[in-house]
Amino acid sequence: MIRLLRGKVIDILENILILDVNGLGFEVLCSRSVLTQCRTGEEAVIVTSLQISESGAVIYGFNSEREREFFTRLTGVKGVGGRSAIAILSELSLDEIINAVSSADVNAFTRVPGIGKKTAERLCFELKNVAALKVITGESDSSREIKSSGHAESVIDALISLGFTRSDSGQVINLLRAAHGEGFNSLSEEDLLRLALRELHDK
């Protein structure tokens, strides 16, 4: 499983990112949120999911572990493959998907290219557990407290990729926020990750 790619952006072609990772060129089919953040010639870190089917292997890219988890939930719906799930994530934000599901707004999904009415109805029905969707997209009490810092989100994703749970990662970030007060937002990602790992290993 390819869970994460870090490399230099060589090119951006519609919804495809070409990433040079230590001399290897990876073609990654990305969500809109990834493409809007990447710049040609700059380094990027992409959360990924490798999908293998009869038509071949495809690497999908996301801007966070939560978005990747949401992609997995979408592809669990009958009739929604990896490319369709990426199309949904590129057309609708996570909040818009949650709102569409909670209000059974079939038309919101049919705006996505390739998503017909029957598939849209299945999406609304099979993803109707909005509470679960809110957990995936970080709407729990602990995650709401950490949304104000982009560094915090990046560090949480890094901790999850290292094997820690989202709950533990969110709790340790909140602990560090309380301990550092106003100085929290001035911490670099590297410093915040180092402090978080120290706290987690001391638990």
C-alpha cells in the first residue's frame, strides 16, 4: 500500500499530478483540494490510496487522512468507483457532501459528472449515518478545537500515518495548545510534531 508520497511537482494536468519522488515519476489522480494547493516545481506531500482493478493500478491523492477515509467510504457505495469518488470530492467539499446526505439532496450528487440519479440516491441512503460522516471529516469536539491551526492539522495527519489514532493525536495537540497558549500558533510543524511525539511516547 502506498499511503504517502513526498516529492517535487513536475506537472499538473487537469486532475492529475505528476510527482517526482527520488527520481521516480508518479501519476496521481487527485481531489480538487490537492490540486489547488500544489504548484509546479514545489515540493508536495500527498496522502494516497492505491487502487488495483482489471483496468490497472491507479494512485489517488488527497490533502488529508480524513479526505482519504472519506474516499474509502464513498467507494464502498455500489456503483461508485475510485474515479467517481474523486469526481465527487472535486465537485463537492466534504461539508457539502455531508449536507447533501443529511438532507437527501440527490440533485447535489447528480451535478457530479458521471453520477446518475440512482447512484445519487444510493449515496444519500448508504451514507445517511451523518454522525459517522462527521467523525470522518473531523467534526468531533476534539477536532473542532484544533481547526484554527493548519500546522495542527498537518501534524495530526503525520501522527496518524505513524500509527497513532485520530483521538490520541487530537488530544495531544489540544494538550500542547493549552500548555503553550498564544505561543502555540508560532510553533513550526517540525517542533509541534516533535513535542507531540514526546507526549505520546511518555503516555
